[in-house]
Amino acid sequence: MTFKFLEKSAMDLQSFMKWVTTLDGEVTCIKKFPACDAAFGGWGMLDKRIIEAVHERGIEKLYSHQSRAVSLAMAGRDIVIVTPTASGKTLCYNLPVADSLLKDSTSRALYLFPTKALAQDQLTELGEFSGMLGGAIKNYTYDGDTPAEKRALARREGNVIITNPDMLNAGILPHHTSWSGFFKGLRYIVVDELHTYRGIFGSHMANLFSRLERVCDFYGSHPTFICCSATIANPAEHASALTGREVELISENGAPSSEKQFMIYNPRLLDKGTGVRRSSLFETARIASEALCSGISTIVFTRSRLNVELLLKSLQRKLSDAGQDPELVTGYRGGYLPKERRAIERDLRSGKLRGVVSTNALELGIDIGSLELAVLHGYPGSIASAWQQVGRAGRRGGMSGAIMVASAMSLDQFLAEKPQWFLGASPERARIDPSNPYIQVSHVRCSAFELPFARGEKFGGRDISEIIDYLAQHGVLQISGDGDDARYYWQHDSYPAATLSMRSATSETYEIIDVTNGHRPRLIGTMDRHSASALIFPGAIYFHGGQSYIVENLDTEKLQCFVKIANTDYYTESESSARVTVTDEFERSGLFGWGDAVVASAPVSYRKVKLSTHENVGHGEIKLPEDKMETTACWLEMPDSVHDEPLLAAAMNGLTNLMRNAAPLFLMCDRGDIQVNARLRDPYLHNPAIFLTDNIPGGVGLAEGTFELGAKLIRACSDIMDSCKCKNGCPACVGVPPDDDTDLKDVVGYLIDEILKG
């Protein structure tokens, strides 16, 4: 099939959105958001020089949320600001920081961003602002790309240090004596994109802040936290869990908003029996290319690096076929060099680029200028993330549009069928577990290197006596003094933060080594041990930097994976078996319970999936040793009324698949962050049960969150199954192909009804 293109200026955005409704797919939702007027507040006690500088930038008044944030921060109150994209959150922290620097030259501020790109964006913003104040703010980025001479200058002269969690962990806190002047004057800690600090990353961050506060206490400073977040269900609670402080919430938005139109588009149904639809990747390219050829600046979001490259190739080919410059659109994802990313951001701001295809890397608040349209290739995995992506269009006024193209995944199809779930759903709760033993012990070790612990000293408000004693008994820490005067010192030459990953629960990682040239093997990447079992195995295809490799061999003892370049037209997906053993029970409520568990799992087979068509083109067996993980689990026992049902196993497997798809709708996690397994005869419960476990050593609160959901999750499973257009059940809903002899929908529906009765 070929695309039908219009002339570049043939459609404005409004006409384009109408054109989408004429396509052969189904538009299941059209939601118009009217423009809103601004609400303003006063300047408070801000220095007059700052007010004049802001006026020079064309800002006559502060929005009401900016005014309140500035006043509270200047009063020393810890705050979290939760307002939409492009509502001016940057001024909420730049203004009080600038005020403190103008009034006290020894004042300092630490800005934390989850990515280097955001840090660079803020460096430019602060540089311009400082210029209007006569160069009063000396700001520096401090990350892995900062040259040695600039690092020394930053430590010595920097009023504002802009960095990321990884650099704070390994490059600043372990060397705090070189930063003594900075820490003595530290007045503000700015934490942007707070919602990204969840799960493993967020649990690390809470412990990292505990280390940071110990260092601040040592130098006599008590900085104020200014946090900014996208909309989540528990921003104040989440900010408090991360910082260990009581935090005041600012959520009433005073910024104006322009008209926006949001649409959900479901690709055309090709087979009613199986529920197969036209490729969502194809339809996304179709819609985005038409927009680009009509002169509509467009950002396309997709969930994987591979899809970025596939969509980019398609869009560039279609632009070229239409007689337009294919270089008007580019990709943006992890794996691109920092210089490439900065150039792309500049070209988007200047209008040199008309479009970009990105993973969620551009979901965050990097300034990429004014875009008219956002096209989401599939539901991004959370309500918060979806609205962040939708908000990337229309940042500078004028009507904007957003189109979510539903993929074949059951959750996408459910939201397309029942868009009220998406439009009316409360944002998800961000969940962390600072007491995860794997994570907490690692940070206690790091903190002991930075400063000795006193006996009975708490860490982030948590009792760590058992951890300290354990580390001392095993020779990691040395005790000096007796009784209450005892101190615990680090006694090794190396510093532990150097090997601590902020994005995995343990430090065990596989080295991925390219042995294509047998005489010159080279390290091309790493992967945490826990993720590795499902992704790298003999015969697996591994992608890195746009190149595909095949896994030749795996050394499970030395944690090394050997790969060779292989230009294949397929990728691999593994299937695993798992066994859950409950080791401790915390709480029960009806049929639900949760507690500690051990998950023993191993990948058993894999299939080869063609890149272009996603069809199955082969399979293979995986022979690797079983991997055991201590984590947390929520279990759902089957009611007594179904124990003797002959189709119970089939019903449980169908419900397992539905729970796997439904849980991320509430838990603000990816499908890969959880495991869901059914067991007909569980030795601990003595009943058939379904287990949902954190797919993370030690757990980060997902099983507990599932326990709290209880029947709400099961009702969502029922809604997802009912919304599927198949007749008897299919892979999209109950996880297996339809069976002429069995109505699996009816079987699973009966089980759900019995569970809800109990």
C-alpha cells in the first residue's frame, strides 16, 4: 500500500485532525480541551533586580503557582510543585535561588536532573538569566562529560551545580571534603522530574538523599528542597518518602493553556475472529508522515529504541517519495552521542527540523520549542507518562493536537474500547521502598565511607543497627570506641559508590563482549544480572547502537556474554518458567495476601520474530541454570467453589494474563517490572493461587500495591476481557489462541465472578 500525500501547506492542524477521522481505522475518542486564562500572584520579597530581569524577558507577572512556590521556598519550606508541562516550573526554583545568591554570595544551590540533556538545558536557561543579573550566578554542570579543569572550577567557584543522581553518588558525595565550601553554603536542593524517581531508581534516590543530608549536617547546612513533578496520585507523599521531609504541595496551576484536541485511533480490524488489526507501527508512520508533509511540526513517541529506527526509516522514505527533504525528521533515543542530542534539540527549537521520533527520552522537560502535534505509538505504560507526551505539543501557544495510536497489546485495545478509563483515571501512585535490603545496605556502605556512623545513628530516619553490626561482623566496617561512643569506620582502600548502579537492585552485571574479531574482543555494553536471563542467552539477538549481534556464549560464573555481529532481519523473545515460594506472610484480606517470597526462574525457550512483519519465523531451546531471587509477592487464592472445576487451570492461566496486562494500569510500572504466575497446588497456601511478584530483588512496593488494589484489579481484568472483540478468547485478552471447543472468556468470567463474591 502507498501513502497518499497532500501538498505541504494543504492542511492546517484542525483540518488534519478531521482528516484522521476519515481513515479506515476507528477513532474511538475525540476530546477537546478549551483554552484557559492565567491566574496571577505577587512578587513577594524577591530582590528588585530579579524582578527587573524577569521583566526584561517579557514576563510582567508571576503565575499564581509560581508566586506561591517562590514565597514558600524563600521561607525555608520544602515544597513539591505539580503543574502541567510548559507551566513555568523553572521560575519556581530559579527565582528563590537567584534571590539567595544576590543577598548572600556564599549561598549555594544543587540542581538534580535525571538526565544530562535536562542538565544542559538548564545550564543554558540559567546562563541567560545570570547575564541579565550582571553575571551574578556562576553555574556549572558537573557530570561525566565535564572536563577536569572545569570540575575544579565548579568546586571552587560554582554558586549553582547542575548534576545528575549518578554523579552525586559517585563523583560528589564520596569526595565531599573537596566540596566543603559548597556544602557549608548549600541553601537549596532542586529536584526536577520527581515522578521519574520511582521503583528501583526511586528507592536508590531516597537512600542517596539520606547520604546527602548526612554530609550537609556535617557541614552545618540545612538546605530547602524544591521539587517539581508531573501529575501523579501521591506527589507530596512521594516527595516526603524520597527526601525524608514533610513537603508542602503546590498543585493549583495558574498558567494559561491553549486549545488542545486529543484523539485515540485504533487501526483497522483485519480479522474479527482473532482480533488481528493492521500494524500500529504502519498506522503511526501513515499519520505522522501526512502531518509532516502538510507542514505540521510533529513529535512521535514510541516505546523501544528499535521502533524509533523503524519509524524514522519509514518517515524519511515517505518524505522522500513525496518530494520533500527526508532530513526534516530525525530520531532521538538512548545510544545517540551527547553532541548529536544537543544538535537535535537546537534544530528542533530553531525550526530546522520539522519532526522527531523519540523514546520517552523527550518526554521530560527538555526545551525543544514549539511543536503542533504529538503522535503516541501505543499507550506509553502509565497515565502520567501519556499526559507528559501529549503535553510536548503546543508548548508556546496556538492550537495543538495529540493522537494515540493503539497497538495490538490488550491494554491498548482496552483503552481504545473504553477511553473513559484513560480520560477519567486518577494518575498512578509512584512507589518506592527505601528499606529494600539490597539497596539500603549498598548505600549504608557508601555513607560509611563518606562519614563514620555513630552507634544508634539513624539513616534517613530509619534504624540501621542490624545493617551496621552485620557489616562490622564481616569486616566491612571497623569499630572504634565503646558503648554509646562507638564509631563505625570504612576500612578498605576502594570506595563503594564506584561500583553502585543507581538503576539496579544489585551491583552484579554481565559484561557484553564483541568477539567478531577474535583477536581483539571489545566491551560494548553491560546488563544487570537479573534482566540478563530473559534477554541474553545463546542464540539471542542483542541490539546495540543500531547494530544487531547474536549471542554466542554465556559465562554465568564470570558474568560475561560473548556476541558477534549478525545482520539479522529478526529479534528474539524468551519464555520463562517460574516457581514462587512464600517465606513470610505480612497481611491477609479475604482471598488476597502479601509477604516475602523467593522466585526461582529460568528461561526455557525463545522465538524469532521478523522485524518487518512481527511474524514468528523460528524458535529455540534455552538451557541455563535456574536463578533465584528474594522479593515480595501478592497472592490471590482461588475460592473453594472452583477447586474441583475441570477447567480451573485454563481459567487461572487466562486470569494470569489479564492481571499481567491490567496491573501496570494502576502500579505505574512496566510489564517487565512484575511477574504473574499461577500454581494449581501451592505447598504454602495448600490451595490453587495466582502470584504477582516484584521482578526486582527485595521488591519496591508493587506487590504491596497489588494487595491494596485487591478486587479493584480483578474488576479491571473483567473490563479488559469484556472489551476485547474476540468471541471465545484470544492471545490479546486471555493469552491463548481461540479454541472451538471451549469458550475461555466464559470460563475466565466465571472464575472472576466467584473471586468477586468471595
